[in-house]
Amino acid sequence: MAQFKTTEIVLDHKFDPKTCRHSLNDMVHVLHCHHYATLYSRLADDCGMLDGKKLLAEVSEDTFSAFLIRYYERNTVQTIAEKIAIAEQYYAATGLGQMQVTCAGMESGEVNLIHSHVDEGWIKKWGKRDQPVNFITAGYIAGMFNALFGCAPRTYHVVESECIVSGAERSKFEVVRK
Amino acid sequence: MAIDRKQVISNMSKIKVVGNEEGLIPAFNVYITQLPAAFWNGFAERLTRQVGAELLESAEWLLVNAAHECGYHTGYGIITSEEWKAVVQPMVEKVPEDILHGAFAVFTAWGWAKSEITELIPNEKMVVRAYDYYESDVVTYGASNKMSAYMIRGVCAAFMDLAYGGEYDPTGKTGLRTFQCQQVKGIECGDEYGEFVVTHAN
């Protein structure tokens, strides 16, 4: 009988007493609460100065793509299944929520969130709303697909078609190559 | 001052933060994330550099405000937590001043900024120095003309709100924004440390 081994992420947490900074795998990480993440998301949504939603998603894409690419290289993670498992686990370890990639290919994909820091934080703070708010995760998914398939930034277009913040049981993201 | 900063930092920096089976981190009456500093810096810096000079102040206010609300609610969660009661509370002699000193030790332990209060006039003014903070990472060469520690500004003002702004209000309608903070020095601007002055809001 075949044995399936689940790939488990290795996160090396360090606190540097000299600088008083925390790092995960040598990348500085910081703790913030749902007020901060939802206010940044609201700022991006309300921003009349520029396209804040796009900006927040792009920053997220760049940041998480960089983390995942480095992780895959350092740990010699090679298969798409292993890479997806790592990306889902990192998402959960950071407190962003519970993510399930239901399918992924070079041209498209589908991703569900069973739990979402941003959506559940938003509901806790302001209640439900009918428009998506999880621009951070849209960017995370774009960055994850870049890292999975070795693509350049802004290769994928990610749309949140169902959202926990609107009352859906799960958030659903649809990914398509531009 | 009765707060043993070194002890607080040593204890509070060891708290393990990791997502539960739902990928969430409920703690201190809020949900927490542990994200790369580059993410927060990236959004703040791209936003403030792209909006143009006329809208810069508005953009900065929005960023400071996010931290102000976060600092108010999370700060309250921290100073009423079991961890606080175990580590910091026994050192508190003078309220609320010792609580403020303890809060900045926790602020340091959590990796927001290696910071301490250098001047405190109760219910009037507080000066905070930060000797290392992630928001200064926006500059890796040279010195910027723009101070970038929006998160520290917001949290410093929030801590004064908690200390002197009256009873904590979970809705944030009262108590919040009774103080404001200005950054007067910044590592990102070539200064040796960041300096933050908190006074009553106008």
C-alpha cells in the first residue's frame, strides 16, 4: 500500500536580543492585530488617491512570492504538490487563515479559504459587507502561483468570487494567467 | 521606576505565536498575524511615495491611524492579559506610569521597535526613543527626507490614550485619539535613533 508523506514546513523562529527583532527563516516578521490588517485593507479600499486595492495586492504578491521562492530553493522543494503544501502551511502559520488550493496549473487555478484573518477580523470590527476585502490574500495567491510555476510578478489575475465577509461559508479565489 | 525592562523583554519575547488548526492566532482579545515586515513597509512606502506631495499628509494620517487603533485595542489586550499579569504586573508600583514603561518593554519584546520612554510628564507629554525599528528598513542606503515610522507614531499615541484617555472603550468612540504623536527624528533619515513626541490631540 502506498505511503503518503505530508510535507511539513520548517519555520526557524529567532529573536535577536541586540536588535529585538523576530525572524522566521531569516526574514524579519512582526506581529500585528486584525485592527491593523483590516484598517490597511479599508485604507486600500477607500483610497481615492490611487488604486489602493491593486497596490496592497501587489505588495502582498511581491512579499510572499519572495518568501516562498527562497523557501523552495533552500529546502529543495521540487514538486508542485509539495510547494502547495508549504504555501498553505505558511499561510496558516502566519495567522492569515486556512487555505486550500483545489486546483493549480500554469494557466489557471482555484483556491478556497475555510478561515480568513482579514474577513473574520473585518466582521468582528465592522460586520459583514457585500464586497470582497481580502486583497492581501489575492496578492498572496498571485505570489504563490508565480513561485509554483516560476513566473514573473503580475503574471496572474486573481479574483475573489465568494467571500466569508459577505456571509459565504468559504472564500473562493479564481486565478487566471493574463 | 519599578519595571525591569530586561526581564520583561526576555520573558515576553519568548511567547510562541503560531496559527491554530484554523490558521488563526486568537490572543489578547484580537486576532494576530505574524507577517514579514517587508509587507507592511512595502505598502506604506509605495503609498506615501506615489500619492504626491499634496496628498502625502492625508496618506500618512491614514497609516498612523491604523496603528493608533491597533495599538489602542491590542495594547489594552496586552495589559489585561494573563502573560502581563504574570510578568509585568508584579513590577507595577506607580499607575499608570509604570504600566506605560512596561508596555514599551513589551512593544520592544514583540519586535515592533527597540524603544523606551525617555521623558514622561503625566497626562501631558511623552518622549519615546527607538534605537532599532523595522520601519526604518525602507532605507538601506543614504538618508530619506521623509520620516516613515507611522506604526510607532500611532502606537505611542495609543498607549497615552490608554494611560490617560479615560476608561478603555472597545468601540473606540471615546478614549481613542485623545493624544497625537509626531516623529522628530528617524534612523531612516540618518539620525542615530528615532524620536517620537506625544502630546494632547488638538
